[in-house]
Amino acid sequence: MDKISAMKAYVKVVESTSFTRAAEVLHTSAVYVSRMVQALESDLGVKLLNRTTRRSKPTDAGLRYYERCVTLLRDLDEMDADAQASRGSKSGTVRVSMPSLVAKSTVIPELPNFFANNPDIRLDISIADHHPDLIEEGLDCALRVGTVSEPGLVAKTVGHYKTLTYASPDYIHAYGEPFTLDDLSDHIGVSYAMKSGRIRSWEFLEGNEVRSVPLKSAILVNDADTYVACGLAGLGLIQGSTFILDAHVRSGRLSKVLRDYPLNPRPVSVVYMPNRTKPRRVDIFIDWLIDLYSTQLTEQS
């Protein structure tokens, strides 16, 4: 038995409360993870987990062992990072999460330049329009749009997205263009469902006040790409970042409407876990993201 690998598997099971989710993070099978934990329990002669069909919870002894494993594995990571830093190494994989539209419109088009300067770094990009748990998903860092509310994360704000309302030419032909918030009583919008199930409200800045406006809708979606596709198809008004949607304005597929009623700018942040020595490759990628956004958001303004 590779005891270090077994410890890593056990830690992921405790943190995710599931053999299946732990296997997904470790890119292996649930059967393999289960065997590793069973071998660890057999080697120790101690039951580490109370298993049910829905979740796995550590025993008292298992919880103490988990805490020591976390400390040991963190120390090993720091030892590796120190050794790599001492020889200037920046190779390996960076696991990062980001929203789909951000990946497609901003990050991926610039990645050839990143890889040209960092040929030894590999990226494992997880696309998620919600905010995944960094530890549970095994992520080194994530790009977030909007307020970062999770406790315990370090968040570096790299800029703010200007946010406006958009309509397609077909929509404007069918419904006309709204010029004031009162005009919206004769219009429809594409509704967006958050991961929590809450429907995103239609909010506008009127002077210095935020005003929420009820808007009829014929369609509800829960995916950012689909939301934009609905707007392009003329199914209703949509709201989004000028940084991302202005490409459709330049191509003639969307028009900005209600320009006198913007939304509050949304922060863009790089987040990661504190109190640990990050491998140099992670610092390199985070610094690249910060430079990328500071340059492009400056050009936008």
C-alpha cells in the first residue's frame, strides 16, 4: 500500500463525505478509493469512517487521524514547493475553475501567449457558472464574477465588469426599443435561475438608487451560454458584461439598450485558499490572470 496516496484518498473522502466525489477529485474510481481507505484502516487496525449509503463520516479516531493527515500532507506540499522553488521549477498542473463565458471570451483566446512563456505548465480548467468548493473539487484557484461571499478564501480583485442590458435586432423589430424603465411593462426578458434556485431579478441604477423592475418572461434558463443564446435569438432582453457581450454588438447581433440605466459593476476576482504554500506554477498562473484582466479591463474603459 502507498500510504501517502491512501492518506490523500482518505482526506478527500472526509472533506467530500463521499467516495464517489472523492474519486472525481482524484480522477480515479470510487472502487479504488474505497480499497485505499480499507487498506489504511486494516494497516492501522482502527475504523476511520462510519459509512452509510448516502455519506461517510469520520469516527472520533478517524477525525483525529484526518487532522494529522492534513497537516502532514500540507507539510509535504510545502517541502515539494520549496524544493521546486530552489531550482526555479515551474512545471506541473494548475487546476482552475471559471465561468464558461469568461473562459471562452477572455481566458482561452489568450492562452497561446501563456503557454508560449510557460511551456512546462499544464492547465486543468473546470467550467462552472456556480461557485465550486475549492477543497472539495481539488482546485488550486478560481476566477469569480460577483461578490465573493465564502469565508476563508483569499480574493484578489482584478477589476470590475460594466454591466448593461442588450437586445437583438429581431427583438427590437418585434417589440421596439425600451428607453426608460417604465417602457419595460411592454417588454419581455430572458429569466436566469441561479444555482440556489433563485431567479435573478432585473435591477437597474436610476440615479444613485438601485431599482428592481418586474419583467415578463417566456423562457427560464440556468446556464450562461444558453442565456446569451436566447438573447441572440430574440427571445427577450438580457443583461451582461460589456467586456463579454460587446463582441456581439460589434458583429451586429446585439444592441445596447437602456444605456442610461446601467447595473452596478460586478467585481472580477481570483480566489484561492490561504495559509498554505502554493506551488510556483499556481502563483505564475494567478499573476498572469491578474495581468490579463488589468490590461483588458483598462482597454475596455
